[in-house]
Amino acid sequence: MKVGDANARLKQLEVALDAALSEKQNAEIEAALAKEKAEVSKSEVKRIELMYDGIMVNRWLMLHSNRNKEDGSFSIVTEERDKLRNLLNEFKRLKNDEAGDEIASGTLVQELESSLVKKELCIKELESSFHVQKEVNTRQYEEIKLLNERLNNEARRIKSLEREGDWLRSEVSLLESKVQQLLHCRRRSKVVFQGPQPHPRVVSYIQRLGCMGYMLSVSYGSTWLVLGNMYITAVVEVVIGSEWVQK
């Protein structure tokens, strides 16, 4: 191989080395971005979990608060019921009692009507509270479903980013190995071995044969070791005869 070919090969190795270094740099950047995305996703998952816990706590507090209100309302209803029952019993007693007068009966009727109105108001309040609580529970249930879905999506995204990060780290390792090989080849490609000068008569004869530029080249893997200016004297001696060379 000629020196020009060796230089061309060296240039190719340099180009390949630059490309490998560029690929390595890009892979490292992508790995860093993937790691950053994974951290952001983990932070988002933690934030969603905190939101979920907050919603559950608020729901628990609201349920207990509404339960206390309902207990109070039911206590009022129970009280009104007992009061109505007592009034009815009293009205029956007075009605059966011949000594009862119409005034006492009218008073009892008014009290019964007032108690019935209060009871109806309590029932309406309980129904309204029940519908409101039902809507709140439905809305919170939908929010919890959305949060669970987001948690699952973020978990899948984190796993995908972790797999991508592992793949990028593997690519970086392969590129580092490739760069080391190219650097080794580049160093070895600069070695040129010079052989001994041939006999002048051999040179003269080779010039006549048009073989002045002949060189022995040895290929070793991707590296070319050029043994320039080493002419095969033994072959020439066979061609022109050993006696002519010795003259």
C-alpha cells in the first residue's frame, strides 16, 4: 500500500472517531434528559398522591361533619315525633275525659299543627342535605378515579423512562468502547516501517521493468502496516540471474 492510501485510511479513522464521539455526546445528553424526565414524573406522582390523601381526609371530615349534622337533625325529628306522640296521647285523654273543654282541645290542635310544620321543615332539610352530600360524593369519586388514572399513567411513564435510560447507558458504553478502538487504530496507523535499500543494479533492472513503485503491503485487521521501499531481491535474482547481480 502506498503512503497516500495509509493517509486516506487514517483520515477515515479520524472521521469515524469524530462521529463516534458525537454519538457518545448525544447519547449522554439523551440519558441526562431521560433521567430528568423520570425525576419530574416521580415528583408529579408524589404531588398526585398528596392531592389524593388530602381529598380523602377532606372527604372523611365532611362525612363526619355531615353525619353530626344529620344526627342533630334526626334528633330534632325524634324530639318532634315524641312531642307529637305526647300531644296526641294528651288529646285523646282529654277527649275521652268528659271534663275536657273545647279550649283545651283547640290549644292541643294548634300545638300539633305547629309541631307538624316543624317536622316537615326538618324532613325537607334532611332531603336537601342528602342530595347535596350525594353530589359531593359523586364528584369526589370522579376526582379519585381521575387521580388513580393519572397515578397509573405516571407509573407507566416512569418505567418507560427507566428502560430508556438503561438503553442509553448501554449505548454510551458501546460508544466508549468504539472510541477506544478507533483511538487504538489511529495510533497504530501512524507506524511506517522502512526497509533496507536494494542493490543499485537491482534498482536499475526494476526501473527497466517498470516496477520501481512496487511495495509489500500487509493488512492487519483494520490497520495497514506499510513496508515501503522493500523490494524483493530474491525474485529479481531469479529473473536476471545471480551471476549478473554479483557483477
